[in-house]
Amino acid sequence: MRARVISAACLLSLTAYSACAISASEDYYAAYSIESVAGDMPIRNVVVKRVGEYFTSYLGFQFDCTNQTLSQTGFFSSPESVLRELARTKPSDGSYSFMTDRARAKACDIDTSETVSDAAQHPKTT
């Protein structure tokens, strides 16, 4: 019985690792771009388009440029769905990543050289 439990745990761990490895490697080849920026200052909505190998999706950020808070959605199939979800989310003192930093810079009209370093980008392949 104990051997079965250990085997099942190992198989679950291997499956979880494989799923993480696939999604991480797939995301490496995805292209992100800012689809739209809308709203009156200080509250701005940013829709980001993600084009992957198999599908295109959208995610959104809402920034309060004065209070430095943000809301973030998950991935949706259309920009309209993202905006509907942003209307329902609550702002928080979220953590900033490369993508949120770029979206905030665009939304709040900040010079990106002050917010993003070239080292944070993926290395270019030849």
C-alpha cells in the first residue's frame, strides 16, 4: 500500500513538473504588445495582447497612477472581456513584473528608461 502511495505521489509530481515546463517554454515564444490604453487620469486601463504559437489571448491592468495601485485580470479571448473583468476587480498594492511595469509606464505616461532595464528582457536569439 505504501509503495502505491509513493508511486502515485511521484507520478503527480512528474505531471505537475511537465505542465509547468510546457507552459514556461511556450510562454517564452509568446509575443506581448499593448493593445489599448484608455481612461481618464489617474485611473487608466491597459489591455495587453498575447500572441502564442497556438492562440491569442488578452489580459488587463488597471492602474491608479496617483496611489500606485493596480488591478489585474487573467487571460481572456477578447479585449472586451478583459475590460468587463477590470470593471469588477478591486485595486491592490500589487507586485510589479516586467509586463506590469511596461503597462504602467504606458498608462501613466512614464519614461520607460526609468522603469525597465534591458537586462529584464529575454535574450535575443539569432
